[in-house]
Amino acid sequence: MDGFDIVMVIAIILFARLGVRLVTGYIKMKKDNNKEDSNNDS
């Protein structure tokens, strides 16, 4: 059971890192799109 716990901890850490990267990338993309939209309006 100890080995399984170690594998689960590693998997959770990897998924958490992936989620953080996806969220930060989405926020950055959204911010860039808003800048482009405001530049096109003026």
C-alpha cells in the first residue's frame, strides 16, 4: 500500500501542476484577447 500511496501523491502533484499551467495560460490568453479587442475599437 505504501508504493501505491507514493504513486498517487506523484500523480496528484503532476495533475495539479498541469491544472495550474492550463489556468494561467487561459488567463493570459484571455488578457491578450482583451488587449487586442480594445486596440481594434479605438
